[in-house]
Amino acid sequence: MVNNESRYLFKFAWKSILRNSGRSFFIGFSVSLAVVIAVWVVAFFDGLNSQIEKAVVNTNTGFFQVQDPLYYQSTDSSSPREYGQDISNLFVDSKILAKSPELVLDGNISTPEGAMGLLVLGVEPELHKRLMPIYKKIVKGNFLEKNDEFSIIIGQALAKIFKLKVGDQLVLNYQDKIGELRSEILNVKGIYHYNSNGFEKRYVYINQKSWQKLFLNHDTGKILFNRITINTKDLLAEPLISSAIKPTDLKLKSWKNLNPEMAVVLEFHDGMIRFFFIIIGLTITMTILTPVRMLWQERLKELKMMSTIGVSLSKFWKIGLYEVLLMTGLSGIFSSLMLILIIGTQSARGIDFRFLSDGVSIERAGIKLPGIIYPQLSKEQLLITFLFVTLVLSISYIYSIYSTLKKLKEER
Amino acid sequence: MKGFPFLFKFSYRNLWRAPKRTLIMLLSLSLGTGFIIWDLNFANSGSKEVMKDFLNQYAGQYHITNVDYYDRVNKKEFNNYRTMSDNQIQDKNLLEKSTKRITAPVFVSGEKKTLGVLLTGLDVPKELKLTTLKSAVTIGSFLDPQGSKEIILGKKLAQRINISVGDEVAVIGQALDGSVANELMKVVGLLDFGGGDLEESLAFTQFQTAQELMSMSPDMYHQRVSFSVEEENLPKLTGLAVTTWDEILPEIGVSVRFIDNFTWIVSFIIVLVISLGLSNTLMITFFEREQEFQCLNIIGAKTSWVAFSLMIEVILLGTTAIFIGIILGHAATTYFYHFPINIEIFTGGKPIIMGGMIIKPLVRLYPVMSYYWQVPLLIYFFLSTTMIYPLVRVINRSKNAI
């Protein structure tokens, strides 16, 4: 409960702010504008980073991959593990959105049209459907089924280069488990159009049964894996997965380990934001310091009078701190409203940055770089907004109150 | 103009009436100016150093090729059957400044795996002179200029096909005469690109080995790569195409342009925030002296005279601050020219990977002369805008003085 004295001082602080409403508005507006800009930049980069992360994760990378030790070491697929109930049970948590046991084979296609390296993924169709929406992105033909025999799903870009249609046969060259060079015929069952051109050229899908027959020379009748690709909401699930695989010899890799180039891009963006925040913080603190100081020094006579009638210095401090509180509240609410309005609109419409690349779609490190960026406003950013406003205003007010009261003491 | 020296003196003295306040305003504007100049110099030098480091490693500033070698729309696609020779280059100086290369999309076969790579045949002595590719070989050695049938692979690729230095790999591709190209090559070194994509997709061999593998005549090759950074005007060659790195690697160009644009946006924001604060302070300062202005009006000073004196005050303050800011910005730029900045500070010490390669640029800051007038102009513009509202209010109030 607030006692009477505090209530009175709070009212006093409010009236002091209103006494120079224009000036108070200017101070609040300067702080709010700086905060809006700073948070907008954060929201913009959060949006960009999240789009980059999504693009990487959707290249069948997942947020995490749990890999068998040999595959982890050298991407050697020759010792796949069984994906039994014991392994499946390791990844049962509400944070784990999807898991797909996958077998990986490096192959190539060589025709008069040219030659290209392929990554042949042996998947369990039903589990893979939960991981990636490839099955929804089939533009011709159909997606895989569990019992298909030597059917393959290819990307539209690959189909275009090698002039392949649904029903055509594709000759896959590869080395099998014992290292023997082999060429096998696969039937094109479906063509997908998804993610980047690079992805469509490289990733092809077959079911586990076909993969095992191609690489191991027989179907074990079991689900095997070189890696389990896992989708979560974000990277925060790492400790959970890490502790889940602790009793086993399986190894964990996050998308940042699997695509270090884009991971560094994100780190670089974060570094830039931190740098920008410091600079904006310093600028706004220095900028509002003078008006706040003038605001307090102008009241020196009034403070002297109050001091003469017995108001203690601690009460002046209390008034000052209430002013900070009120200004923080006002500026914070104003900033938050502006942010919700601006970012709310932009997060729906996006900001078009395609002019930087003359409208051409750009791919980097295997992903399509976003041309239209959708800023993201989160609760954390609003919290940061309030903290930032509080910090900036507190520094300016505390310094101003201190210097004014110091002068008051000297003059008394 | 007669009264100007008096007006100037009057305005100057007014500034020193509240020295602390003036100093804080001066400081915030100077630091802002200084920071913006430094920041723009940093962004410019940073982009240049990063690109220099990246391009000097392998990609080069521009490629001279057959007109049909690179696809007209997508420069990532190339037609390996389109070759060129030195005879097609009239300006023989270009031969000195560039190195010739042969590109061959091939499969490299190890004990357990066969993977696709782009094998590049290098003129080894020239590459050693013009590029820093050698420094990326961290295990084993670079190609022997006198040797043949040697190959350098990326670390990641070697790991995937289970190959070490000293082992042999089979290289299989399609020669330009349509025959199957195959050769056994000895791995002499491994490239470390920090785990970037190119560690898996590039391999290098001697020029002659690649020429033989691809069944090419001795004078033919695919690219002539120039590393000349100072090259302002691209050479104009008849019958050949000149393609810049920006066209070959648009993703890198976009990333660099993105950072440059971001720096300008930050500069505008800083000036805007400072201007708002200044406007506030100026307004308080002007209103505080309202009585004084009214007194001046009473003793005969025109409103325009008062307004003019206030303008001189702001211009004096602004010019001094901008001058100090330029000195500060230039001093900081000069300091970081002598003590370059490692941009890994932005990634928490993690190496930067660009275009599939690791780069370790130390950014040495160079002053860009155009910033030294562009930034003051920007600040003067905002300062003038800042002054309008307080000035209009002072003029309006002065009208009612008598």
C-alpha cells in the first residue's frame, strides 16, 4: 500500500511534468522515437534472422540432427542404426515437433545433358511428412509411399536440366556399402518445387526400402538411420536433446554446425544490433541530458523555498524518481503503441529489399536469401523497450537531480 | 552588414552564458558527427577489406571468358565447351595482371564415395603471385609448379571420401571432345575454408594436367581471372566477355550492399535523434530569454534582428561542433588505420565465412573524402530544420512584445 506522503509526492511529480507539458512531451517524444527506431531495427533483424533460420532448417537440415558416430565423423553411411522404439522414445517431448530417421547416400547422375552430384535421402514417408512439407509441394506425380519399389522424388530444377518427367527412368551412379561402383535405375514418381534452386538440384528422396536395397543390397525390414533430423520451435531445445542422447553414443549437431556460413551471418547481425543499441543509447542519453538538466535547474528557486519550509533532500529525490517512473511509463506506452502499429503493419506486408539485387532471387550457402523481410515484434522486445527507456531516462534524471541538489546544498 | 560583427559578438556571448549547457550540446553534436564519419569510413573500408580478402583468395575481381561461357542471365551456370585463348586478347598487359584457369566439373572418387566437385586447373606460378589460395592449404602443401597430376581437395571433401594427403583419387568427367575423362591424381594438400561450402565443392590441379584431362589444345582455357583491385574501368574486349565478381557472386554483393545501406540508415537515425534533442534544448534556451527579447524589442531591436542573432548562435554552435566532430572522426579513422579492427568482434570471435570460404579481414580504416562534406551537409540540413519551430515561436511572441 502506498502511504499518504508517497501519494502526495507522486501527485506533485505528475503536476511538475504537466507544468511544462510541451517540454515534457519533447523529452518523452525524443526518447520514444529513439526507442522505436532501435527496437524496430531489432525487430527487423529478428525477422530477417528468423527467415534465414527457417530457410536453412527447411533444406532438410532441421533444427537438430542426431547422427550415428561414423556418419558424424565422415558422413560414411555404411553403419546405419536401427530406429527402434528405444531410440524413438528418446525424443518424446512437447518441444520436439517432428523427427525423421534418414539414410543418406551420395550419388550422381550423368547424362548427355551434363552431370550432377545428388544427395539421396532414404526416408520413412509418414515420418518425413511431419518434418517437411515436400509432400505438399509435389507439382507433378505423387509423393513416396512406404512400399514403393525404386521410386524417386526429384526437384523441379533437376528435372528441367535433365529433361526428366514423371514416369521417366533416372540412372543413379553411386558406391555401395562395400565401395563398389554401381548404376541403378529409379523411376521418377514425383517432382517437387520447394526452397531454393540449389536444393531442388541436389536433394532427391526415396523410401527406406529402396535405399536399403540400393546401398546395403537387401531390405532389412527395419527403419534404419544415419541421422535423425529433428524439428523444434527453436535452438533452445538443445539441452533437452543433448540430455536425451547422453546414455547413447549418438552425436548431436545443430543447424548452426551444419551450415556455419549462415550461422556466422546471424552472429554478425546480432553483433551489429548490439553495437547499434549502444550507440543509440549513448546518443539519446547525451541528447536529453541537457533538457532534463535545464528542467530541474529552472526549479532551483522552488526547491530552495521548499527546503526552507522543511522538505528534506530525500523527498526531492523521491519526487525525481517518481518523475522518472511517470516519464518511463508515458514514453514506454507511447513507444509500444508506435511499435505495435508500425511493426504490426510491416510484419504483415513485409519490407521489400529486392531492389538491392535488381529483383533477382539470391541464393547463399544453399538457401534462398529473403527478398521481402517481415519484422517480428516479440514480448522480449517490448520488455527491452521499457528497460531501455528506464535506463536512458534514469541516467539523465539522476544526473540532473544530483547536480541541482548539489547546487542547492552549496547555496543554502 | 555593418551590424554583423556586433550581432556575431552578441550571439557568441550568449552561447557562453550557460557554458555547461553549451558544452553538452557541443559535445553531443561533435560526438555524433565524429561517430557518423568514423562509422561510414569503417563501413566503407570494412566492405573493401572483406571483399579484397575474399576475392584475392580465389574468385578475383573479374573474369575474361568466351562470350558464351557464362549464362547470360544466371552467371552461376557455365558452358564448359566455350573456351578462349591468349590470341583473342589484344591488350597484352592484361595477360600480366591475370591468371588463366581451366574449369572442369568432375567426380572425385575415393575408397567409399564418389562426389561431384569443380576441378580447377591453375597456372601455379601465377596463382602464387596473384592469389592467397596457398594460405588456405593447412595440411600438406600447395601444388608443385613443376609437378603434374597433383590435386588439392577441401578438408571436408577429403573427410567425406576418406582420403588423406599422399592418397590417390580417381577423377572422372567428360572431356571437351566428348570422351570420358579420367585420371588418377595424388592428393598433396587439403584446403581449410572453415567448414564453408567450397570445402566440399572445389578441387585444384596443375593447368597442364587439367588441359590433358579435358582433351584441350595447348593454347585453350576457360577463364582469365584478374585480381587487380585498382581497376576502375573494366577492359573492353571484342569477342570476349568480361564478368565482374558482383555478377558471378551476387549473393556476396547483396550482403555487402545491405551492410552499407544499413550504415547510412544508422547515420540518419543518429542525426535525427540528436536534432530532436537539440530542438528541445534550443526551444528551452530561447523561451528562457523571452523577457530579454521583449526588452530588446522595447529598446528598438527588430524581431528580424533577434531572430538573426539566434540563427547565428545555432550556426556558430553547429559549425564548431561539426568542425570538432570532423577532427574527432578523422582522428578515430587514422587511429584505426594504424591499429586495424578485427571484425570478428561482431561475431564473438567466430571466423567469418563468406561465399563458402573463411576470411580473416583486419579492417584498416581509410578516410573517404566525400563523407567529410556529405555528413556536415546532412547535419546542417537537420540543424536548420530543428531551428525552424523554436524560431517561429520566438518571432510570434516578439510581435506581441510592444
